[in-house]
Amino acid sequence: MDTTEYINGFASFIQASPSSYHAAHEAARQLKDAGFTELNEADPWIAPKKAFVVRDGAIIAWITPDNAATTAPVRILGAHTDSPGFKLKPQSTIGSHGWLQVGVEIYGGPLLNSWLDRELELSGRLVTKDGEQHLVRTGPFMRIPQLAIHLDREANTGLALDKQRQTAPVYGVGNTQDADVLGYLADIAGVPAQHIAGYDIISTDTQPPARFGKDNTLFAAPRMDNLSSTYAGLVALLNTPDDSEHICVFAAFDHEEIGSETRSGACGPFLEDVLTRIYDGLGSSVEETARALASSWCVSADSGHSIHPNYGERHDPNVQPIAGSGPLLKINANQRYATDAVGAALWARSCEKAGVPYQDFVSNNNSPCGSTIGPLTATRIGIRTVDVGIPLISMHSARELCHVDDVVYLSRAIEAFFTGA
């Protein structure tokens, strides 16, 4: 796949995935089209060679090679499907001074000012009283308006938003009794509003992804943290031959941006449940499964930071990765990333096999880094894990920026990892 084909596919995946639930649904659609079998966790598994299972906004897919041994190791690509934003509150329809507004709660750590004066949509799932789930999205629906500079002459000297009072989006004018947000979502889903018992609805920027800049090398889009890794892992799995010596697993979890401590997050049992059932299907004993996992690997792929041209002092003065020079090998002395020396060697082999460059990343000592699903997966499963990802600027903005080459490089390196580098 060349760069243009990949970027076009990536852009389409982003547009189809405004929420974690949509991302899992779109990944499932592509896997089905490629011949993977969807399994239900509540059913008995006579696991086929190529299968996947969806748990809420998370998805795990795998390829088990023919005649796989009971001690066959796994190669796991771990990513996440959620992004920071604003989540719909229980009292979703509010208003002030004649304006209709949406009641929202901040989800994760969005760069708040980047969400101002953008046409935003609501998307996610509605659940009716009978337990049925309905995916829904509004398209452009609301906007968080800034205060005019005429009314705040100091706005350009420091913008600090009150998270409760100043982040409520507007979606019209009038009476809140006549323009219910939940009723609007119910109409889109084709269900009566009174039948809705619960919902998980998140905001997303609606401006389409764009390729631009010198030689069209830059790419801007919402939710690249972490759909860049989700899509890279999905494409890599779809390109992996069926006769790999490993069991190849693509695992995209939800709720990473809020700590992963959910049933569909990396702290939950989802991956362990799936691996247990895969090895049970192979007839592996407890000892054989332990031997298999001892020889297994996880690549935790999550976006990292390119050096920012306007804030170079915020980065390490000596380790300064730049967009377009390859995916990042993410390193942290305090194991906020799971990379160690053995993991670094594995990633070097994978990139060499794929013919792609990579770059080290480490934080400035004065700016402690965040964490990823890497340490969580290593802790829960005991599998050796290495942390990687594409370099971004404007991370956690409503719209993030990367170099087109890096997302392609990442997928090729993951494919090499799957096939045994």
C-alpha cells in the first residue's frame, strides 16, 4: 500500500469513527469484509482461525496459524479507541439567556481552547430499556463560542476557561422544553426518546481530515491520538499472512484517556479473557499457556510528541524527534512507558525488517510524561511490552497534526512485528 492509498484509508477510518463505539464498529466491518468471524463472548467458542470480538467500545481480533502448537506465543498490538473531549451529562439539555445549550462533562484531558469556535458533533451509543444498543451521530450540531475580544480586552494575554460555566456548547435558541438534545439523538437513531435508559455520547470535531503543506506531507485530523495506532494495527493484521509462526492479536481498548480501569479498558480483563479462550481452544494446559506467554510480546502503540517548533524548550534538549523521521520508541526511566532494553531491540528488528526508520523519545525532566496501556498490559498479563507511536504536535487538541510518512511507517513496522521480527 502506498502513502496516498494508506492516508486516504486512514482519513476514511477517522471519519467513520467519531466515538470509540464507532471505531470498534468500523474495525469490525473491515475485519468481516476480510473474512474474519465475529464471536460473541456469551456463546461457546469453537474458535476459527481468524476471528474477533467486540466489547463495548473495544475490539480484539486475531489470527491463529494452522496447526498452532499449544505453546505458540502471541504477538499483540495494543492501542486505544477513545480520545479526550466532552461527554453528555445526564441533564443533557440546558440553556441560558435564551440560548439552547448542551450539558457536557469533560472527558480525559482535552486542550480546551482548541475546542472553541468549532462545529462539533455528538456521537456514541444509546441504550433502550430492552438493552438494545444504537449507534448514533449528529453531524455538525453544536459549538463552544468564545467571548469577543471587545468584551475581554485581556483575552490574548491568557485564556483560562471555567470548566463548568464556559465550556457548554450552544446548539440553538429557544425553550429547552421544545428542543431536547436526547430527543434529537433518539430521532436520529429511530427510537422513541422515552425508551432510552442510558447513553454514552461524546463530542468530536466535524472538520474533515486534511492533507496539506509542502508536498502534501502534513496531515491534520481529530482523534489521531489514538486512531493512528488503531488503524495501523488493523491494517497490519489484515496484511498479515495466515501462516505466521505466532498468534497475531490486534487489541484496541477503550477508556485509556481516563485511566483504563473499566471492563473494556486495558486494566480490565478483556485481553486476558480472550487469550485464555484462545489457548483453551488449542487445548493448552496451564503450564503450556504460561510457557507460551513467556515467549510472547506486546507492542503498545500510542501517539507521542514530535518536537514543537515554537516550544522547543519544553522537550528534552538532546532527544528531539521530528515529524516525518519515523515512529517513536518511547522510553521512561520510571516505567511510565514499558520499554526496556530487550523491547528496544525487538522494535529495532521490526523497523529494520520493515525498512522504516524510528526515533527515540524521552521527556524533558521538568515535564513528566503521561502513561499508556503498555505498563498496564505488562502488569496484568506478564508479557514483555514495548511502547511506540507516531510523533504528533497539538496532542489532545480537537485537531492534531502529524506527518503522512510516520503513520505508514508505523503500520509497516507492526506488520513486521506480527510476522516475526
